[in-house]
Amino acid sequence: MLYKIIYYVLIILLFVISFVFFSKVLLSIYRQGKHGRYTGTSNNFNDTAEDRRKINILDGTGFSFPLYIYQIIRYVFFGVCLVLIFYLKFTVSFSSYNLHLILCFVLLFATSTRERIGRLKLPFYYFYNYMKKINRHKYNREIYRTISQLINLFNMKGDLILGSNYIFDQVIKFADITKPIYLNMMSLWNMNKHEDAVEYFNRSMGTKDAKDLSNVFLKFDHIKTGELKLQLQHYHNNMRLEKITTRERINERNGSIIFGLSITAALIVLLNFIVIVLVLEVFSTFGSIGI
């Protein structure tokens, strides 16, 4: 009897501590969000990726989801699960109480927004990097179209020096997912911070193709369109060759996988045939001995 009393007192104490802890966490997250730490859009172009992800948990993926909302959903869900587990423990015979309690804490740990704990990679690491990879492919496709657009523009304008503002205006007209990046870059560019604008463009895109294109940006106001066209054609050809090489590697990899699966299937069929023959031979031998 005394053991049960101590047991239930400890459970109630754990519930109260958990409730107080989560109340403070939710209040803290709400206050931080209300004061703008986790809301809005950062206007500091020098913010690191970690700083930007304190505002948008999916920064760099092309999507936006405020961190404070995610944390509220996460902790509220965890708190509801704890309350439900304690309720079932006190009201009905809940034999798997300890298992569900452990699973609840494992779920809280697995949904953390941290990418690593030491050398251990958390689920968010794989999800976030997969989303960034998809977004970078989209950026590269649009950069490829932008270079093609600029080549056509330079073909029409001849050997004139068009000026960076005019060229960027033409690029922004046809930009899609990269338009916000170009607009932010133009804010720095118009303040005569060309190096900072190019650095922001490279950091926001995060691809080799973007870095190659940004090297041309600084030359818009200084050399004629004919020379710019030659450089862009060089980058354009390199990108096309890289795409062809990547496609060939993917086809080669897929071919190797299919070949390996075919060989494995053939070996399994052959092994199955050998086993069947051996089994029939053994049964035939036993039958002869019995006769």
C-alpha cells in the first residue's frame, strides 16, 4: 500500500513539474514571437543561416514556416500526449504506461529542429537537406533560363553598354522563385554596395551556377554586351555539359542497379533450381533405399 502511495505521489509530482515546465516554455516562445525574434522577415542581409532559421525554420528551402509556431505545435502535442497517458494511468488499467511514456519523450527528441547532437544526425537533418537539394535544383534551372535570356537580350542590343539596372530589370521581369532574391540584391546594389549584393546573391542561392553568374554581375556597367555575351555563352555551355554528364551518371547508376538486380534474380532462380534438383535426388535416393 505504501509503495502505491509513493508511486502515485511521484507521478503527480512529475505531472505538475511537466505542466509548469511546458507552460513556461510556451509563454517564452509566445513572447519571443510577439517581440519579433521569431516572426517577420529579417532585413539584415548579413544574417547567418542559423540566424535566419530562428525566424523561418525552412529557410533555404523555398518555403516559409515560423519557428515559434512549430515549437508551439510540438510542445502542445507533447503536453497533450503526457496528459492523456497520465489520465489513462489513473482511470483505467493501462499496462503499457511506461512504454508509451518513453515513446512520447523519444518523439519529442526526434522532432527537434536541431540537425545534430554530437555526431548523431537527427531526422530534421535529412529532411532539411533533402528540401534544400530540391530547391537548389529549381534555382539552377532558373539560372539556366536567366543566362539564356541575357544572351538573347545581348544579341538584340548589339555592342552597347546597357547598364546594370536595365539588365536586372529585364531579369526580374521573367524571374519566378528567384525574384525575392533579386529584389533584395537590388536593394544593396542601388546603395552602391555591389560586392555585398553579389555576396548576398551567392549566399542565398548556394549553388555553383549562381556563383558563376554573379561573377558577370560586377561587369555589367564596365564592358560591352558583346563581351558579356561571350562569357555567358561559356557559362551556358558549361552548365549544359554538366547537365549532360549528370544525366549520364544517373543513367549509368540506374543501369548498374538494374543489371545487379537482374544478376541477383538469375542467381536466385539458378539456386532455387539447384536446391529443387538436389531435394528430388535425395527423395529419389531415399525411395530406392526403402525399396
